[in-house]
Amino acid sequence: MKILINPSQEQLKETPEMLLKTVREPLMIYVDGLRQDITRGLVTLLHGNEPSGFRALHRWLKLGQKPLCNLVCFIPSIPAALIEPLFKYRVYPDQRDMNRCFLPPYYDEPGQLAEEILTQFQTYKPECILDIHNTSGHSPDFGVVTFENPSHEALVSLFCDRLIVTDLRLGALMETSTRRCPVVTIECGGAQDDGSDEIAWNGLQKYLFQEDVMSLEAGHRMDLYRHPVRLELIENTKIAYSDSYVLGTDLTVPSALDRYNFDTVEAGVLIAWLRGSDVEQSLRVNDAQGRNVFDDFFTIKGNQLLTAQRLKLFMITTRPDIALGDCLLYAAQEREHAILDT
């Protein structure tokens, strides 16, 4: 991993893309703050196809400003981001998803990089850590945390007013969160959405210059959803995106399904067309305890996969590789919805 301490304008290059092409490997950047007694952490481009946080960071670094507190940043998936076309690939070919590597054992290259990032964070002792992402489909902004906590809520509120509290454990960076050092995931919107870069930029400004980032401002209102599940596909499932069933596929997903991202949908909404009812074997919906809860969330009628009750859907992907390698979507029951109003 390459390390830049208080990088010069020459080291930063003119554009984010030029910096990536110069470095070509995972990068750590440290910047001295006006206050030397507090450090804040930042991770971005943990997935190579999610550039908004990195663009915001580079834009700020080019201004040559000092942050209020010391800042330690990690940009891990530069090799994946550099595969042409730039910012298309989530992970480097044949490697694990970086955001599944932050729990031991650290047995491979992505795992060892995750362990190195955690070791550096232990050295610098940040008061909090942001992990900035994009979704792969069109989506509004939202945050994800692993337990309810005022610091988590305050950090997410720098960017948005939607929050998912998940008890799923996948090896994500946010799962290392503690009350001493809260870690939150920020989803700035879809990687191709026009406003996502600006959402990352505006939230980053608050994180860099606001005196207190871990107290929720009075009058702030947030929508909270708890206990989401993932709709996963087994390996080798044949999937397509189209406006009608595609012959030969196990699963055909409506092309514009991501229009439901962070919408509440009623029972009976079409999620996909199936080759047949036996294709249910290709679908998994497990809760945090590993129980199959498929029937609580979805139902199959004829060759259609439908919602079984009122749900909030989010992180719907329109990319077959991500649907197969990660999941098609997340869902939370509407009864798990709460409103936080300070």
C-alpha cells in the first residue's frame, strides 16, 4: 500500500483518474489538521465501481485546505477501478469483495489489505470512521449501521436522513464499529446518478470542518429501518434484465426495478419472472440467524416472483454480475420502520 503524508499538488495530479493511474495500488493519505489531538478516518473506493467519495476527497485535497482534525484516508480498490472502462468493476477479477474481508481470517490478498487498514486505524486512533459508497442502481442516499447509537445517527445525518440498522454480518468495515470509534457506511446514491458526487462532497465538507460530528442536531428527523434481509441467487443462476421474460434464463428482472430503491412497495409487486416454480431453489433469503425467511418476504405465483407483504426495498442492482456475486436487493418489513425526530 502506497502512503502519502500531506500530499503536494504535484502528487495529487490534476484529476482523480490521473491520481489513480499514477498510484496503481491501494493508497493511504494522511493530512494534518488544525487540531492535532483528534483524528477522523475515511475509507472510499472500497468497491472499484463506486467513485463519488473518492472524487469528493480528491476535489477537497486539491483545494489545499487543512481539515479541522487530522484525517487518515484509505482508498483500497484502485486496481479494480483502473480496469477499463474506469470505475466499472466492483472487485478485481478472482478476488474477494473488499467489503467482506474485515473479519478474520485474513487469508488472501484482500483480507491482508483489510487487516493492514485496521492496523493503521488502531495506530492513528480516529474518533470515528466514514466508509463512503455508491449503489449500483439508481437510488437516493442513505446510511447503514450495525447497531443503534446516537453517534451513528449523527454521522449518517451529515449526508442524509435515511438509515438502515442491519444485524446481518458479512465482514463489512462497518461491522468493526464500537462505541469508542463508530463506523458508518454512507451510500451517496447510484454511481451513475447526477447528484451522487455532490452528496458526497457536501457531507464530506461537514465531516472535515464541523466541530462535533457525533451529536445529532436538534430538530433533525430520520427514517430508520431495522432487520433487513438480502435476496441472494445461488451460483450459476442464469439472470437477465428485460421488460419481459427472456427464454433460457432462470430469472428475468424488470429493467427498471431499481425505480423502487428506497420506496415502500405493496404486496404483489413483480420482482422477477422465473423459468418455473422450481427456480425457488435458486433463491435465498436468510435472516441474521441464518433462518430461511423467503416466504415472509416473497411469494411465487405461476412464473412470477412477487412481494408477499408491504416492504421497503433498497440496494436493488441492475447489474447481473453484482446480483450473482452479492445480492439482487435488500428488503425490510414496513413494521420495522421507525421515525427518529430530535
